Amino acid sequence: MRNQSKNLAQALRDALRKHGSVCDWRCIRDPLPTIESTADWKIDEADASILYVGVAHPPSAYHIKKQKIGIITIVDTTTTKGALKHAMTTLACYAKAQRYEYRVVNESFYYDLCKQTQSEFRRHCIISLLLPNYDFILFLDANIGVVNPRRRIEEFIDDDADVVFYDRFHPSELMPGSYLVKNTKWARHFLKGWANYEQRLPHGFHGGDSVALYFHLAETVTPDRPVEIAVCRRVWSKCHSWRDVFVALSCMRNIIGETVYYGKVKILAKGTGWARDSFVTDGMWSPRRDFMLYDMEPKRRRNPRPLKIVLPSDADPTYSYYGKFAGQIHLRRCYPGNTTWRYEPMFFIEDAVLEARYRQLHREIHYEKIAALSRIHKFLRGVARKAEKYILRESGWVRTIQASIIMKHLWLINMHSMAEDQSSS
């Protein structure tokens, strides 16, 4: 009977593979994975070679409630499956080991329900539609992978928060490509509002959903500060590069502050989220501190180098990723409870070194933020003469005392700009 069932399951998988309706990712759910994708996303298990040295069960230090948690990755026609295969395979294996449900969703299935034209906004609409199927969803970009399968998503669930984000060691700070969301009406409404912010983007260089998240969050949790938001929006409308966008982001972060809770939204401080950028430690990682890494792409695998105290960007040649495992992941060996993966020890980093790196980058980002705030006046030249009209248009309403205060500030900004121009000439 067991052989008959096995043969039947294999025949069904072969048929699905032939017709291309479901990927062959057996590591997700038995007997077939829950997946919405195309045949192009199959993972060939013949080339897998990772070794497992035993079974380690999840820690029982805290009580794990029986909640349905889904890990969702959304792909589109531009996603390069080869470069992302490694990261997504780690997620698939991790989901099987910890008994989560992992789904790879093709956004083309939702074109009729989510009318956004840009994929980065449409994905938040899709998550809002999938949310009723789960208690929680951990949304992850396709290039985020697991390095420590013993850690659990429940560590980051907060009864007081419907949506949990984390800050990056990056000038843009808030990470739009990964968040933990609870199945509530408020959370679904928040995600749809974020997705629909596409219609309110300024012309020119706008920075996408990462900048829109700041404005949507501020308008949601600080509705009593329309004047300040209007000024930051003015800066946003004048951006021509990422350097300009960072000025708008710094302006908005100055409004919402650096606290943890923003109503029903929680923002985890740098270095305390479930994932972090690989460039923070030049691709090396801490087995005790790290859980997931952002930007696990094979094209960035290199030999390790001494750490440099710099703040790299995606275009920086020092931005590296290294293979963490002693071979590739063998999905047939990914079964519930198996969280013992073999790694390359040469890529480990000591916790003290990681902490020092965190402090250094945090300090550099803070200095950059102060410098960015000092450049705001360059985006507001000439606004003081028409401040009242502009503020009323952008904020919708504003009390007279608020208008007079902000116009006074803008007048001072203009005076500073004129003095700066005269001194430079």
C-alpha cells in the first residue's frame, strides 16, 4: 500500500510538472506544496548536495501557540529565477523543518484584483488578499534567505502590533520588502492603502514603495501633523536622485520619530529584526545572532575579505555575499524537525565584531541623516512667498496658528538660502 501511494504521488507530480501548473517543491507540504507559480520555478533536486548531521528540534523555552503562519514570496516576470534559487530554497527547507507554509505567488494571477501598475506596490495588495487564509504572514523578498533554521517566526509576533517592520542599516531605513502582518481588518486596510499610494507618487524620481511607506505611515499614525508632512512632501516632489530622496526620508523620520510602537505598527530597531543586509558584515554572519540575510544571490559570492567601515550601496563593489553552506540544500532531506544544517565556518563572525559593526553603521547613518536635514532648505527656496497656498493644498486643512508658524519657519529658511547664495558668490 505504501509503495502504491508513493507511485501515485510520483505520477501526480510528474503530470503536474509536465503541464507546468505547480512547481515541484516537495519540501513545503505533503503530499504536494501549496504554490502559485509557473513551471519555470522548479527546483532540480539532482544537483543538491548539502549534508545533515542529525535532527535538532525547535527550542521549547517559550510556548508556541497553534497559529497558521504563512511565508509568502511574490515573483513577477522580471524575477531572475537562477539568481534567487538559493535563497528561496533555504526558505522552502526552513518552512518544512518548522512546519510553516511557504508559498511562491506569481503576481500575474492577481492583475484583475490588484490594479497597481508597479510590482513593488502590487505585492502589498496581494498580501492583503492572501491574509485571510492565515493568522500571520511573513512577507519576504525573493532574495531573502534563511541561515539559522532553529529560530522561529513566533519570536517576532507581538499581540499589540498588527504590522511589524524592521529598520535596515541603510539610509532608507524602513525595509519595505519584508514585514510580519497579522490577519486583522486594520492590517488589510493598511496594506491596501500602501499599495494604492502608487496613485499619489510625485513626478520624477520618487524612490518607490519605500518612500511611500513613510508618508502612508505618517498619515496613518500622525494625522494631526499635516503641516510637517506637507513640507516633507514638497521635498519629495523635488527629488532627482537617491541622495535627494534621503532628504525626504530624513524629513519624514523626523516626524514619526525613533520609537518602537506607532499605533498598531511596530518598527524593530536596527539589528533586532528577523533579517538584515548581507553587506553589513560583507557577507559573513553570526550563528547565534542572525536568522535571515537579505540579498543572498550567487552572483555576489566571493572569498571573504577583512571588514571595512563603510556604508555600501547596491552598486558598491564591496557589497558581497558568500555561500554559507557546505554544499547545496537537498530538499529531500528537509523534513519536520531537521534544523541541523552544515555550514562553512570560515564565514562565521564573532558577536563582538558584529556588535561593533552595528554601532559603527548606526553612527554613520545618524550623521548622514543630520546632514540630509541640513539640506532641506535647498528644496524649499521660494516657498515662503506662497507657503499658505501650498500648505492648504497639500495638507487639506490647517489651523491659522499652524500656518503662521510654518510660514515663519519657511521665511527663515529662505533667509538662510539667500545668505548662503551671497556667501558662495
